[in-house]
Amino acid sequence: MPHAISDFEEHLDLAIIGAGWYGLTAAKTYLKLEPGAKLAIFDRDNTVGGTWSRDRIYPNLVAQVEHGYFNYPGTPMLKDGATEHNLVSGDMIFKYLDKFADDHGLKQHIRFNSWVSNVERNTHGGWKLTVNGNVITTAKLIVATGVTSIRNSPSFHVEKDAVPVIHSIDIAPNAPQFKKEEAKHFIIIGAAKSAYDAAVIRPNGSGPMPIMPAEIFGINTITMGSNRLMNYLSPSIMNTNSWLGAFFHRTLLGRWLTKAHWNFITSKADEAAGFGGKAGPVEGLRPDIRDAKQVQTVPLTRQYSCFWCDSSIGLITMDDFWSTLQRADITILRDNVDSVSASGATLRSGQTIPADYVIYCTGWGDHFSFFSSELKEELGIPPYGAAVPPNTSSAPRKVNDPWYDLDKAADDLVAKQIPLLAAGPKDLRTPDPNRVITKRRWRLYNRIVQSLWAVAYLLGDIELPTEDKMVQEVAQWNAWTRKRYRSVGERYPYALFDWIPYLDRLLSDLGVKTQRKAGRIADFLAPYGPHCYAGVVEEYEALRGEKGEKKPKTMSSMSSGSSLK
């Protein structure tokens, strides 16, 4: 029920939910452009950082990104604490974000230990938030919760006297207990970043994720991929209309070069792990994805698994990563956990495994739980956990589905523009009967470039395109991301190797230059990083001042995020 504003309620100009990377820079940007605004940031933790908050940092937690590529533009991170391969540690990230909040006067706006339990529309415009049981109203709202803030619930039964069962979010506070002599048997459910030393991999999950080596030819792997040339080797709906995109993805030679590139990356990942005969007990962590043209009789040949990113992708952060796993007493099982008791876990197959701890690393809960199901539908946010049962099609049904024709047209367009995605990997064409396929479709058409775009939208500097244009672009994005990134792309409006053309879209909407390097050759071949976007807020501020009360610029609906008027 819409809520009217009461004289006794606190009213804000802007409320931000989340004090992590996105929430902090959104607040800084908004206050830069609207310095007198009454703004508050709500976060359930007692420190800034979100995923990188103080209580979630545990020993050896290292980001996959090289120092200098994991910070805000114009605000370098101190190098103290970087690893041998120049990667940034979790402790470095927390200290950086904490200092950023101090230096920019943001802590006075942050309300720690604040749980937002409900968000709804106001009758007279704006939003009503229920925070720790109290009502707060706001004219505008930015949701910066991320997707790693809420634990998901175990899908198995846990008896009252069971051994401790924890989510990966709780590893840090439990880490001292893991070192005790009596803690000998661990069951780790999952095979993504937080659980790559997995002991149980669910057969209806996405399988193990590819792990790339930290460096290739002595260059950080992530940095090597952060240039415009490498972005063209990842087929994106945002760059395939250019002549170079057409070459790489709509010609035989271009597709051969693209496949060769990803075959090489995957071969380096397999070589680092020892897959194919030298991996020992961790051979079962080899990614499942194979090319559509490969025959099923060659199960150990998995072409360009790093390309498909079915379970996202990771990077080795410690030199002894694989050797430690190969030496460890570890067993890889493909099964589901049915129940956990005082003695351990019982699997779907009937096998019982002893355990002192069960750690489930199987994803995240509903980070939009404060919206009602009706408001989620209005905003274009899919219901949490919506899935199609096994052995059924993931395609939307035509009956009572206004998006059916739009989705079909978008699928056809993506298949025409990017034939490699139309072919897909083998198990996309012949689905695993155990695999649960999500049918969630994000219909949202409402870091510093993102925060600048969001603030410009909230301030009325850019206007929405027509609804027909919005729904068409949203359908095309969804069709592309679920073909390109498979399981992850089915769950979220996901992009990984495509961040440069994505930021180009945002900057273009704002009228800010997209070529951030001097000279076309450098702009095409040199790595992009946060330093390239230093000053974009000031550039936009200057444009805003020059134009004064300018007519709002029409935006691309693909640029939209969780910024709500």
C-alpha cells in the first residue's frame, strides 16, 4: 500500500542502501553535484566495505586484480600489503575504502548496523524505507547492495544437533575454529570462487569454474585482457556492429582467431592446474564445458571453457594454489547433500560423509528482499529463485507472456550477429537432465562512471528513451548475456569481459569523451584501468555548467541500473 509522508518522519533527498564500493562512490558523486543534499547511507555492517568489510576479511583473502586496477579513479591505493604478483589483499581493500570514506566526509552520512527491511513507494512520490523498524522517507533511492550481501538458505535438512553449518560469508569469524586440532573433516559444497577447494559439487549446479593463471607472458592476466582489442575477442552486443566486431564474429577467419585466442587461454589454465593427467585428486575440478562440435567420446577435451564462463571465472592468487590442493587429502564428489547431522552429511546417493564442519558456497540470497513481489514485478526485478524444473525448456511461453515476441526477436538478432553464441557449447545444445535452468529475466529499464550516470539520471540530466526502444534493448541484452555467460547470465544481467564498451555507453549518454587515452593505437592496445577515468565527474560537471539548464540527453536503456526516482 503506498505510503503518505508524515510530519513526524525523517525525510531525505537521497537514500543509499549499501556502503560498499558502489554506495560510497554514489554518495561522493551525488554530494559533488548537489552539495546541499540531505543524504544517508544505510548498511547492516559496522564498517564500510560491503563484501570487503572488516568482519568478512580472512587470512589469504586476495582479489584477482593487480594493484592499480582495483581502486577509484583519481584515488590510488597504497601498495603496502600487495602480494608477490602485485595483487591486492582483502585487508588493503578494506583500509582503502575506510580511508576513502574518511577523506571525503562520507562517514557522517553512513548509518551502520542499519537493516532495511522494507521499501515501498510513497503516495506523493519518492520512497518509504523501514530501517530497524523506523520509517524514513526519501525523494530518491539508490540500491547499492550488490549480489553478495545476503546468505542463501541451505537446500538440505539440518538436524538440531548437527555439526556447524555455515555459509561462505561467515568464513572469517569461524577461521580460528578451523585451525583447531579436532577440526579434521570439512565438507565444502560448491565450486566457485569461495569454494574452489570444493569437496562436493552439486550435479544440478554450474560445475567447477575455470581458474586462469595469475600471469601470462609475465603480465597480469586480468590486465592483459583490459584493452579494446581483447574486448573485441569477447563477442558483445555492444561492439559487434563495428567493422572490427563484424570481422571477429561474422567471418570464418575472425571466428577462427577468436577460438584460437580462447583455446590458448584455456590451455594455460589447464597447464597451471595439471589437468589431463597431472592434477591428481583435483582432476574433478576441471570445467565441464565443451564446444558444440566436440564428440562425447572425448570427455577430457574441453575447448575454450574460459570463454563460456558458465560459473564465472577465477584467477590464481597464490603460487602454491594447485600444488596445495594436489597434496591435500581431498575427495571430489558430484552429488547433492540431503541432510546434515551430528556425524556428518548424507548425500542423495545414500553415502554418508563424516564432517566437523559443513561450509556451503552455493550462491547468494535475495538481495532485493526489501521489495514486495508486486513492486519487483513493476520494477522489472525477477522473483528470487524462479526456475524451470529439469527436462523443460528455458524459453518463455507465449501464453500470457508479453515479452515472448521481444525475446524471440532478440534471440534471433544475437544469433545472426554472433554465430559463435548461436552454436553454443555442447551442453547448452543438449542440456544435462540434472541441471536446473533459471527463467529469471531482468527487465530493468528504468563504480564511478556508473555512479555518475545514476546521479545524472536522478538529477534529471538525461531522459528515458521511448518505452518501445527500452523494451527492445532490454530483451536484446538478456538474450546476449544468457547466451554469452550461460548460468551466470541467466541469473543476472551479467557482463565480464565487456566492461570497456559498457562504460563507453554510459559516458556517451553523459556526453563525456569515451576515448580515454592519447592516440588511437594506445587507446586500442594499452590496458584500461581506473586511472583512465580519473576526472570524469569534473568533466561532466564542466559540461553541466556550460549548458546550464540544458535539455536532458536521451540515454541508452542498456545503461540503466538500480537508481530509482
